[in-house]
Amino acid sequence: LVSVEEEILRYNQHNNNLSNTGYVAFLSKLKNVINEITPKYTDVLDFGCGKNAVLSELLRNDGYNVHSYDPLFDMPLEDEDRKYNVIVLCEVIEHIRDLQNDIALIKRLLKSGGKVLIRTRLMPSVTEVPRWWYAQDKTHINFFSEQSIAVLAGYLNLQVCKTIEDDIFVLA
């Protein structure tokens, strides 16, 4: 496990900002899913938003009431008692150090009838994992299969209701 400091240094090397058209295009796929499944002006939490909170900005531009949360970059929850219609984890869940605690937090923050969107790569067969590019990133410490995503949904009292392009999971 890399230290939190090493993890932050690694993330600071990323060029994840609004001027990076490739990154914006990557996030736009998830943004479009949110546009399809939830009305504008609803409360969205960008959980693990990253230093520049690009997805948050894209969603705000689309009319959502977005809150950005990332404890690594000193972006705390604005209100611990606030509840959200949608909670998004875009390329986040594989990095979470205390998965049980953060899943409990997500469950507490989600409004009744709310949705959780997770974007992560599914783990290949066990024999392929050592060569899998996603596992080569030392900050990736949690890996998921379709079955484990379904189990995660169950912990949230939700189910996987839609999968898009094998890496976007809508839990409702």
C-alpha cells in the first residue's frame, strides 16, 4: 500500500482538468448517463472528485446541484447530514482505503430512492490479473467483478439496474 502522501503526489501528476479534452470526453460518458437517469436541479455528490473536480463542474454546467467531496484534497463534506439523490464514484472505488467505512458513509448520505453510479474496470480472470494494466497502478487496491458490484449494491440496499460499456454501473 502506498502512503497517502505518495498517492497525492501520483494524482498531482495527472492532467485532469477542463482543458484536457480527452479527460472531459471520458467524463462526459458518465455525465450523459446521469442526464439520462435523473432530472436536472437534483442534488449530486461527486464522491472522490479529485483536485480539480472536473465532473462536478460539468454537472453544474448541466444544471445539477453538485457537491464535491475529496478528503485527499481538503474538500470535506459541506454538511454531514445532507442527503443526495445521486452519488457518483468515477474511478474512485478502486482507491478507497477503508471500503467498509466509505460504503457506510455513502449509504448514510444517499436519499431514499437515490442512485449510486460507479465507474471502475471489472477484474479479468484471476490468471490475467498480474498482467492487467489496471492492477499495475499501486494506488488501485480494490478490484471488482460483476458479482462483487452486485454484493456492494446489496450493502447499499440497492441493485445493479444498468451497466454501460462494462465500466459504468448504475445502482438503484
